Amino acid sequence: MRQLLVATLLACGPGIAISACLSYEPSEVTLVGVVKFKTFAGPPNYKSIAAGDRAERVLILELKDPICVRSKSPDLINVPRDDITTVQLVVMSSSSAALTEGRKVAVAGTLFGAITGHHRTPVLLQVRAVKDAI
């Protein structure tokens, strides 16, 4: 019986991993991790705060476990990604008050791919809700 199970899993191949991946927008997902604030060099050159670039402080969610993300309708932005361990949080609501440094949270929202120089991780999460994680 065990040999049959192993043979079946091997026959399925990469389809198993793909089905376990999360989906980009419009699907809603919930990610669990620890909130961190990180500062990056912004405009005009996005290279060095010391050399005069504006400091940009962003919210990052450090994930407990790596994720992979796939698109139901592939495009140039929402490309397949594997082994994602950090996600930039995009907050446009009162949820930001719940996002404090070092806090373990479950964050619900939609995933999208990085588009601009202000996006600091390959995958970002548009935040809809935040709650404490166990």
C-alpha cells in the first residue's frame, strides 16, 4: 500500500506543489508572520540615504513559512514566485494601528507583484484586515 502511495505522488510530479501555492489578486489570502519596519533609500536615485536619497520606511511581514504564488491569469507583473519569505504590506486603512514592530499577526488581503521602485519585495500584500496570530 505504501509503495502505491509513493508511486502516485511521484506520478503527480510538480502539480502537487503548484496546487499548494497561493494565488495573486483578486483571490484573498491570509499570511502569518512577524511585522518589521525596514528603511530603504528612495528618490531620487534609490541608492543611498547618506548621499541624499529620501529614506522610505516600509512595513514588511516576515513569514513563518515560505510561500509560492501563482496567477490564474499570468501577466508581466503577477509572475510565478517561489520561496517567498518576506512580503511588503500595503496599508490604506485603519489596520495600520495593529501593525507594530515585532508583533506576530495574521494579515488578510490580496497579493500582487512588485511594480515600482517603492516596492521592496517581489510580492506585496494589499492589507484588508489584521489580527493577532497564535
